[in-house]
Amino acid sequence: MLNVQDTAVGKVSTDTEEPIGCRIPYSVFTDDAFYKAEQEHLFRGPTWNFVALEAEVPNPGDFKSTFIGDTPVVVTRDKDQSLHVVVNRCAHRGATVCRARQGNVPHLECVYHQWAYELNGDLMGVPFRRGIKGKGGMPADFDLKQHGLVKLRVEALNGLVFATFSQEVEPLTDYLGPLITKHVERIMCRPIKILGNQRQFIHGNWKLYAENTRDPYHASLLHLFHNTFGLYRSTQTGECLMDESKRHSFLYSKAGSNDAARDSEVYQDSRSFDTSFSLQDPSLLAGRSEFPDGITLVILALYPNLILQQISNTLAVRQIVTHGPDSFELVWTQFGYADDDAEMDAIRLKQSNLIGPAGMISMEDGEAVEIVQQAVSSDRKARSYIAMGGGGADDADHLVTEGAIIGFWQNYREMVGIEERVS
């Protein structure tokens, strides 16, 4: 077993008296035992998981098939406009009930034996339930009410829909906390419209991406486009803050708050800062200022599976769907506001080239996850060293910190465990 002190989060080594930050064994990214434990204790545990935007299911009968971790679920809009989330698994023989990603139906029906369910998951009909001509059929005491789809708790916040398997987890806004709720409401400030979806399959562990989205340290070093064209630089005004539990993080910066001379000094030896580059179509970055606080970049990482972003005029949710210890899918849904004019629609669509699987900014993140996965798979007992910013799960009024990553691991350790699963 690893010594607890060696893997402690934000503690001090008794040998060197230096902050050791967060030492995480690489086996958390490679071993099936961790993957199975987090499905049970995290995704199906006391957490709220993002499942949809309300705008994806606006009308009665609308549905969306998605996942919580690797558990298939269906989000539905009922006849009375209420939202439901049910496990996408027939109560009869366990078949997938809803096989389309989205659509509109009067009820849900399993193709295998045509067991039919109301939009809220209640079983409404079973073919040949009473047999044929007095033969066969279900037992006399068979009760439809006892054989519906598994129902989850559902809450929505300003158009974001969350679900949980837990009956104990606190209400959604308490789970998020005041800081995160405030900044969710800042972006989700009025009705939205869906612009499109992108899906990205990444050959790496999902927690590497959870780290990435809580990491302002990498953004101006990995992403040439970010840094060269000034959308994000670590010299800009910005902060990395967390809710009280350290589960969720709020990272922001303000483009144009930096100084050119200082940038040249700080990034003089950096490959990601190259002023010789120019754009053949400068209109890509000719957006609009649309928030009065002057913030131009926001990455809200909501534990465990959602990233809500504003990058210039792009708005999007990114949902993490797990497939195994070494693979996950990232589902990007880009949106604008329902009252956007034609010019703003055009701006958002053009700037959509910045993000997504092949985005000029975000394409490197998937590659970064994969090169870490490739390197750590050969030595599961080695450990990461996460200490930028001081080695603790601390808020920062600057952009050179890994504190929010440590906050993520504190919560993971509490819910899933680490030391007891490492041999």
C-alpha cells in the first residue's frame, strides 16, 4: 500500500518540509478497479450529473438519450411539461429501450418484447400479459406499478438539467454552492437556442480531462492560438476560484488586460507565443462584448461531468461520458441566446471554429490527455506531482495555479478512495 502521507493532498512532507501538493498514483488512470468504483460511488453516488439542456427537449414527447458515467439514461419532457430522467434499460430483460439519440414519441417502447412505458417511466402495457386463449401470460399477481423504469431525481437550473441516483445528496443549488450557481446564472441568463453538437472520442482517462479543465497553468503554454492572438494569457487579469467543498471550479480571464511588453518578457522562450503568425480572416476574432463585467473567458467545471464555457462569443456545454479506464467521449453542445440577432448568430457560428474536437484552441487538449495516458500506462506505481500555486486546494487571484485540480482530487479521494485501491 502507498503511504497515506505520500499521497496526501495539500500536505507537507515531513522529510523536506516542502509542499508536495497532490501526488496521485498513475493507477487511478489505468486500473479497472478505480473505474468500477467511481461508477458506483461517484456517478451513481451522491452527485448531480448534467444530462441535457432544456432547449434540447422543449416540447411534450421530446426525449434525449445520454449517459451518467456509463449508465444509459433517457431525458423526457412529459405532457405536463415536467422533466424526467430514467435508466434506459427495460424492466423485463434489460434491453435498451430508447435507441435513438433524440426525437419525439408519445411513450417509450422496448423493441425486444414491446413493453411500453409512460414518459415518466411507469410501465403502461405488456403484450400478452394475460396470455392467449387462456394460456400463458404473466402471473396473476403481476403489478405494472412494480415494474417501471428506474427513475432518477431531476433538477434544472436556468436551462441546465441534472439528475442523480442519490436520495441523500443535497438540492442542486446547495450542491453547487453560491459562487458556482451565480456564474451558471451569468451565462444561462436568458433563453437559449441550440446551434449544434460535436462528439469527440478520446483515448484516455476522463479524469485527465477533469484535471485539464481545472488547470489555468497549461492554457497559454499548450495552446498557441490562445496565446499568440491574445485570447488568453497567464499575464491577464483572472482568477481560479472554487466552491466551499472544492468540488467545482470557476476560471476566468479578461482579454486585453495584459501588457505587451510584459508578455514579450514572460513568453520570450515559449513556442506558444509567436507574433509572426497572422490570420487570413481576422473577422474570426471580431466579436462583440456582451457581458458587462468584461470577462471574455470562463471555464466552469462542475463535478463530476460538466464543463460550461464562454470563450469570446462561443457558449457551450461539454459533457463527459465514460467508456472505460482508457477512453471517454466528450459531447460538445454549442448554443446562443434565443434573442440573438442575425449578426450575433453569424459571429457565434464563425467562432465555433475555435472550439470542439478540431477547434483552433481546444484541439490540443484531447492530444494532451492521450499522451499522458500513453506514458503513465507503463508504470502504475509512479505518481504525478501537482503543486503549482503552493500545493493546496486554494483559490487564486492569478492564473498560475493547480489548486482546483487538488480540490478535484480531494473530493475524489473522499468519494472513491485512492490509497485503499493501490497495492
